[in-house]
Amino acid sequence: MEPNIQPLNPIAIKIGPLPVHWYGIIIGIGIAIALYLAMREGEKHKLDKEVFPDLLIWAIPISILSARAYYVLFQWDYYSQNPGDIIKIWEGGIAIHGALIGAVVTAIIFARSRGLSFWKLADIAAPSIILAQAIGRWGNFMNQEAYGEEVSREFLEHLHLPQFIIDQMYIKGAYHHPTFLYESIWNLLGFVLLIMLRKANLRRGELFLSYVIWYSVGRFFIEGMRTDSLMLTSTLRMAQVISLVLIAVAIMIIVYRRKAGLAKAGYYE
């Protein structure tokens, strides 16, 4: 007999006829905390306090659009038949790799327009970015998405998870790996690591590239557990391929910039 478990309501409140989803609230909280931390760190580097707010004005909408476009592109069989669903971003369905592409391109253009170093901005923002990702994964939790393969209830209980997480992982008649939680924890560990690496005074750009490597390693393994992956082919998961590419590219950039003498400045310079 199936357990009588009611999932958490993904809608936080309604303002008239307009539903406000937990997904958007949680993403918003993550962005707000990330901005606050980046601004505080930016002050230590004598950056204008408006630099990161100004950057976000452009980066947030562009990242959302690129994240949605990335997701829709790899789910085109569905969205070509249901074009009205393309705009339903509040139901989930955005890809973090798409968001990162949009954010990086925006930051490069922004930095050049302000006469700033992109690598310096990226280094300062890196811990904030991965912390925002850790928080944002709880939006997936509220939507019951980004979960993994089937597991037993006993397995989840042995992880010593709170009851509300175990119950929320009961989806479509079965319990599932809380892969959203695995990635959230991995990203929190990454946040701590990046804060520690600041003290190592890595060369400029390398803190951000360390973030890219750390996140991609975790995403590669966690993605292998998920059941909702965007697929490049029938057997290749897009996120895993992108993760491997990002790891290789980040390492090559570090090596190239050091050999070419392009990374002489340190994090605190």
C-alpha cells in the first residue's frame, strides 16, 4: 500500500490571482545573499559599491533567459509541440550551465565597458556564485525536481535526513535520491573551500577557475544519479559532457595564463 504523503505546496502565497512560487523566492534569496557578500568583498578591493548591483541588473535577466533557452533547446521535442510552456519558468526547467554562460559573457562585456578586470570581478564573485547555487537547489526541492533514481525509504532514513525531506522525495509512487541535496552540500563545501583559497592569494582568475573545477567535478558525479538529465544523445548526459569540458578548459587556462605571464597579479592585488 502506498503511503499517504502530501508534497509541500510549491506556491508560497497568492497576491490576488498571481501565485508566488517558493522556487522564485528561494532563487531570489540566494541572489540577494550572493550580492551582499560580493559587495562586501568588493569594498576590500576598493571597488565602487555599485559595481556588482550594476552588473546584476544586466546579468540576472540575461542569465535567466540563457538558462531557459539552454533548457528549452535540449527539450525541443516537447516545447515545439507546447510553445506556450516555454515561458513557464516558475515551474522550473532552467539549466545552470546556460545561466553561467549568460553570466560570464555579460560580465566580460560589463568589465570591459567599465575598464575593470573581468578576472578580478570573477574571483571576488566566485564564492558568492557557488553559495547562491547551494541555496537555489532548494527551489528544485520545493518543485520536486532534480531528483535521482529510486531508492528505499530505509536508505533515506539511514542518511539521517529530516522527515520533511524524506517525504518530499516520495515522487510518482517511489522514493528517490535527493540529488538536489547532494549538490547543495557539495556547493556549500565549495563555498568554504573558496573562502579558504582567498588566503592563499592565488593568481588573478584562479579562484574563479577553481570554482569552475570544483562545481564541475561534483556536478559530473551527481548528474549520473539523476533521472531528468538533458541528453546530448541517447546515452550522453549533456551536463556531464559540459562538466568535463569545463574542467579541462579551466585547467588549460590556468596553465596557459601562468606560462604566458598573464597571471602575475594575485587575488589581493
